[in-house]
Amino acid sequence: MAAIGSEIERLIQLLAKLPGLGPRSARRAALALLKKRDTLLEPLAESLREAADAILTCETCGNLDTQSPCAICSDGRRDPHILCVVEDVADLWALERAGVFRGRYHVLGGALSALDGVTPERLNVAQLLDRVKLGVDEVILAMNATVEGQTTAHYLMDLLGDRKVTRLAHGVPVGGELDYLDEGTLSAAFKARRAL
Amino acid sequence: MAAIGSEIERLIQLLAKLPGLGPRSARRAALALLKKRDTLLEPLAESLREAADAILTCETCGNLDTQSPCAICSDGRRDPHILCVVEDVADLWALERAGVFRGRYHVLGGALSALDGVTPERLNVAQLLDRVKLGVDEVILAMNATVEGQTTAHYLMDLLGDRKVTRLAHGVPVGGELDYLDEGTLSAAFKARRAL
């Protein structure tokens, strides 16, 4: 296409690789960037540069931060005796937004999947077992409620032996309407009903 | 939030300003970038830097390119006597993808809108009239089929006086099903029917 120079074309192709952006929305994003040069294009270029230079993977827990051990692992106020195991950094972020957990995390880097060839060796399982040996009272398995997530949780539960292992509760999402929930969730919520 | 460092937080905020990305998808995009450092983060930072340094607005037509006049305006094989007026660079790109037009463009930079305070002075209207005076046989008004677009087209038609002015045809989109079309489009397609 003569009208789009190779620089813009390359920018569009790279933007289209981001999750949530297809070829069409990547073009719109590129145009928005080029129109808002001072308020968007320059700051984003700068921010990406800084991120590329500064962000590390925490060698202890697998979190992303500018330091390793990360801010959570080096925060003395957070209980090192409770480990919350998550599949992905995004899950860690989600739990931090909820602000409900004051222990430490362990990021597996995925979930077991025979289909995608994800074996225990490709996840941070060995590191988890090493950390648990250093004195952990409770391991919270906060995997996704998917087949892969639950398979991973069962696998870890077997490995962790007679330690205290817990998982997140299943039930009706806060704000959720029963009518829109799947049978599995409703059935789990019903079985786990509590006295008022 | 302690878990997300200020660098990542800033990256997410900037990504969320892109059209098509909300706060949630901006977080997913930031995470994808940080995970694919060599294949995505570094190249995108580089590409944005290049775009910021190299991309100009063509002083003749308003297109975006690394040169001004742009590649289209300086292409001797493209007919300078036919001008296609579009609202936005995205529309120019769309027409170039269709590959149907071999003349030159003029990008207005928007459409007239009393509601948004877009007056003719805020669009590249004066430059259009200057270009038309230099010898143009036909002006194609390729505005969007919206109220603002059509208002702009009528306004320009009045200004252009007795020159040959055309607009794009309205009708059934290729591949479109009648059942899903609005009454306005159907009515326009019906009135403009052609002999087979």
C-alpha cells in the first residue's frame, strides 16, 4: 500500500500483536498515537523504553518489578509463612487489587496442560517446593477455576503432602445474578451454603 | 497498589488511552509486552521512537508520512486533477486499501459539528479551496455517511460552486444481508437501483 509508509505499517503490525487489538483497532491505535504525538506517542515510547530497561522477574516469586526480590517479597510486613500460588502475574495483580491477602505469592507461570505440552518442569514448581521447605504454614492454591487450573491445583496438593493447603471458595460472584450463572457455579454455591 | 511498580502502572495508564483498550485490556497488553520483551516490547519501543521522529503531516493534503509532500502527493503517476476529500487519514488508508482511486487526496481533519464546536475554520477547508483553484476537474466528497459528514459535504458543495463535485454511492454493502440493513440504506439502495 503506497499510502501507508513502512514505519507506520510496522507500528500497526506490532500494535496488532497486543492482546485485545486486531488489525483494524491497531490501525486506529496507530492513528491516535500519531495524532497525539506529545501527549501519547512520546510518553508511551518513553514508558516502554523504561519498562524494557527496568522491569525484572523476581527470582523468588516470579512477580514483575524493578527489583529482585520484588517489593512484595522484600516487604517485612507481609507474612512469609503464607504462600498464595497463582498461575500468572495478572492473577497476582488481581488479588492485590482486592487487597485481601497480606502474605507472599508464588507465580507458577501457567497451568498444567497436556494439550499445550505444559509439564510441571515448565512451571515454577521446583522453586515452590524449595520455598515451602523454608517454613510455610499455609499454601493457598489460587488457580483459575478451569480444567487446567484445577488439574494443577490437584497436582500441587499431592506434592505438598501433609501441609495445610487451601483453595479459594467457589460460589456466586458478588453482584452476580443467579439466572445468569452456570450450573457448576450454582451447584458449588449451593453445596457450600452457610448459616446466616 | 504495592504489587504494581510505578513504571508498570504508568505503562498501563498510557496503553489505556489507546482507542479500543480499556483499563483491563491495558493491563493484559502491558503484561504481554513485559513477557515478550525481545519480540514485542523492544521492537514496539523502537517503532514508536522512529514514528515520533520521522512521521510528518503532509503540508499539501494532510496525510501522514515520512515526507512532506507525502508519497501520494509526490507520485507523478497519480492524477492531480481529481481530488478525493476525506474526513480523516484513516479514511484515506481505507480507500487506498480498496485500491480504487488513482488521484490525490485532501484530508479535512474532521467533520463540521455544531455540538463539538467544529467550525470550517478548524478544518482544512481554506487549503482545499486553494488547491481546487490550481486546476482540479473533479472533487469527490468521500465524507462518512453520518449527519456531520453529510453536513460537511453539503457545505463544501456550496463553496465549490459550479465545479464537478461527486459523492460516493449509497447502497447495500458487498456481502451484506438485506435483513440486517437499516431502512435508510435499503431505501437509498432501492432508489439508486440499476438495470442489469
